[in-house]
Amino acid sequence: MNPLNAGDYVLSNGKPYADIVELFAANIRKRTVNGVTEPVLYLNDKMTNLMENNGYLTYIKPLQDKGIKVLLTILGDHQGIGFANMNDTQTTQFAKILAHAVEKYGLDGIGFDDEYADYNTSLVSGSFGNLILKLRNEMPAGKLITVFEFGNIGSSQINATAAEQIDYAYRDFGYGTYISIYGLDKSSYAPLSINLGSSFLPSQVTLYRTRAANVANGNYGAIMHFNLRTNSEVNQISLFSAIATGAWGETVSVASSPSNAGNRPQDWTFVSSGHYITMDDVNAQ
């Protein structure tokens, strides 16, 4: 999906409908250096040219110019390493690698989704929280950290100190106000989380308007959408307008320019080998 489509939705007050766009997703992988396992960041085939080869100028900066923050989500990749089983050295390394990527690609922060790691070693207590704390210290002020409420996010992994460093946490799909990340304030929580990959019945649209109002009236911090589609595939305008009406008393329309707003094609070349960012890149900067 072309991420620029997310910037084509405009509130009736002229502001973008989206405050944050997360590029889903790059991966955590590993390599062995002198017999020691190190984490690495892998920009997979679909992600590489969104970042590399002036991808920033084409796909990231235009969203930022509209006032939208652009983050890179990090996902496991079936290699037995993830946010929840790294030792202290590994969390330091991966935090430095992620901060390097944020700087190199002009990003506004990092999102975490603890899925598909296929952990093949014991989890390390506090690993995920340590990574969050170290990433916060590595990035400049104002950069964002988000967490999808899935996987290993309990207090043994993310304690209250680490939770204070999370800007937004997104509920696993659906609606509910229970926050499973210990110590996270509701002003940083998205209790409404919607998968956009299917059509929505009028009754569902009405329900989401009510839920969006509940989110706003309850002083929760966010509403999350996943799997944005083109308008020609799934027209999301009625859903977005209902949510905007419930939350802010606004409606949503598609920008009048360009002519393919909301239907921008996937127009970059996939790179089968992907692109790795390692501690070598960090040390070379």
C-alpha cells in the first residue's frame, strides 16, 4: 500500500485525519559476530525502497509536510530473536540500531509489534522494557515510541518505568478499555483498534462512531487503524467520517488533488534481498 494514501484523508477543519502513519513493517533479525549473537534491523523486500534510494523524499517527507508523524514498525521474523529475549548488550545494540535508522531515514520514531519472533530461547525478564528505555535515551527529544498490545508486554517485560516512555499503545483489534501494559496512562492508550481490510456495514459504522465518542469522552489518547486500503478496493470514507464525528465533531473527505488521491498505486520496486542495518553502520556514522 502506498503510504501517501494515508495523507489524502482530510478533516472538515482542514487538518489531516491521520496524526501518525506507521510503516508496517521492518524486522528484527540476528547475525553472529565472533561467535556472539547480535540483533540487526532488516528492511525487507517491500520496505527497502521506502527507506533507501531517496524513499524519504518520496514517501515520508510529503506526509510530514502535512503535519503527520511517520514511524517505522518493527516486527519479529521467525529467527528466534525478539524484543523479549535479548540480554543487556543486545538491547543496547538494537536501541542504537533503531535510533540510527530514525536519524538516517528522517523518521519520527519507532513502533513495536512483538509477533512472529518464534522465540527459541528463554525469555529474558525486562528485555522489552530495557529496549524501550534505551531507545528513548538514544533518540532525540520529541521522537515517538509506540507498542501494539500483543505478545510479551506484561509487567515482567514492560514495567511502569518503561511504560512511562511509551507515547501510544494500541489495543489488539476490537474495543476495550482494559490496559494490559502496567503503568501506562490512558492518555497514551488506543482502546479502539480497527482492521480496515474489509468492508463495513452501516450498523458497524454507527457503532464505531459511538465508540470513537467514548474514546474521546473518556480522555483516551488514540484510535488505531491497521491495513489501510485504496478507495477503489474498500471505500473507508463513511467509516472515517463516523469516527471523526464521534471523536471531534468533524467529517472526513478525500483530498481533491492529486486526481488519484486515496488510490495512489504501489509504485516502488521491491528488493528481494532487502537491506540490513547492523552495528557496523552505527559505528561507522
